[in-house]
Amino acid sequence: MRKLFRTTTAYRALAEGAGKGEAHFTLVLFPDAVYLRPFLTECAKAFFGAEDGSRTARLIEAESYSDCLFYPAAGGKLTAELAGRISDESVLQPVEGDRKLFVLDAFQTVTPLVQNKLLKLLEEPPQGVYFLAGATAEHTVLSTVLSRANVRRVEPFAEAPLAEALARLHPGAAGIRAAAAASGGILSVAEQLLAGGGEDFRLAERFLAGGDVTQVCRAAGERGKSFFAAVRLALRDAMFYAAGERKYLVLPASEIAPVAARCGLQAAAALRFAAEAERELQFNSNPAQAALTLALRIQGVCGAEAPGTFR
């Protein structure tokens, strides 16, 4: 995980800028909510130039370094009360060095009221005070806040380095290549696909090739993002299969053949619908309902026989 994070330009920029006047307010846009806080932790270590295993690095990892303050507590929410506490803390001098860093996690959940409360401080912090905020999506951040931030976007990870990271994190696990290919470059989704033991792909194939859609949609509601990721990969492979480009298949040809038989070259259109369904999940769409809507849209382009039948 650490090795994967350190390939990003956001991490490298902070590491190269350590002690060299990095912007007072950096906003990292990182698409993986599960690993946002660990990523910010690595960035904080880079900001202080903390080497692996050093006292400073260990304290930052434990969120107990006096000059690196994390808000809110893990799993919490940045409230107006905490914003006031940050403002009060910012006027205190650093304890161990000449810089103090505030790490603001899950900024995508911060209300406009609290963002506005922090605005002046983010724009003109006291001498030696820096802010590192992380959000999963840009649209959740006020334009006034964005305009004052040094924004660093972390793109989804490429398939090959993600597969390598999965192999390091889960040695001997089956299905690493498929999980990396289906995940859209999101590490937590890839791990969810692995943890499912292939169930997401089996559900996706039933969903697309004639299974009981109503039943599958209920199961999709429990699986969430990983199910839609598997659907997207199955459709991509079906498109390659129908075009005679089987060398590009990730999933077994025998499992993709029924999907290709029903969707054929229309899989390209269905693939767009699947991507739209995934975007809807980012706005807290119900996964089961999103799956049912996707099924109806795919039937519209692939015909009544695909996907599945309603019972």
C-alpha cells in the first residue's frame, strides 16, 4: 500500500517540497474513501520529511505527533465545534519544529457551513501553519475553498501496479488480475472483489446472461460497488469476445460467452450505462435500485432476453 501511494504525483510533490515552502493549504482529491486517511498520513510524513521507522514517522502514523494534528477522529465528522478548536490550536506555536500541520480527513463530508467557518483560516493561516485536506470528490468542496487551495488530484491507479500491490497485500489470493482490472483503479474496491471470492463476477454473469435479475439485484444491494465493478469488466470482456479479440479477456471465455451471446457488440452501450450507475452510487444511490435500473437500460439496447428475466 505504501509503495503504491508513493507512486502518485501528490505524494512526490509533498516529499520534494518538504521544508521548501509548500503551499499553506493543499487539497488532495483521492477517489478511495477507505484509504483516504492512510494516504493523507503518508503525505503528512512526506511533508515533515519523516523517514520510515523514524520517531517522527511512527508518531505521525499513530496520530500522536505534536506538530501534526488530525481532524476529525477516525470515522468522525468535522463539525463547527471542531473548526473552532482548530482555529484556537492554530495560534499555538509548534512544539518540536517550526511548522505545524493540520490534516483534515474526509473533507467531502464537511458541510458548507463548516467550510465557510474555516475559509479565512485556510486562506491566511498563522506563520508556520499548514493545512492538508483530503476529499474523494471535487464537487463536494465549495468553489471559494477550491480557489484558495493548491489542488492535487490523484488519479485511479493503473491496473499493473494495482495488481502488484494486491499481490503484496494478499499473497497467494486468487483472482488478483480480475480484481485489479475490474476495480477502476480503486484499491478498496479491488480488495472487496478479492474478499468476495469471485461472487461479484458470478453475480455479474448471471445478471447479464439470463439469471433472475430481481434476485441478483437484491444480492447487488449487499455487494455494492464491487458488483458494479464486476458488471463493467464482464461487459468489457463481452465486447472483446464478440469482436473476436479474445486475447484481451480477463475473465474465462466460457463464462463470458453467454454474456457476449446476449449483448454482442451492444455491450459498448451497456458499458456506458454501467459507468453511469457507478457514478450514481457516489451520490448515495441505493445499490439494489441502481442495479434494477441498469438491468432495464441494458434490456433496452440488448433486447428483451438480456439481461435476465424478471420473476
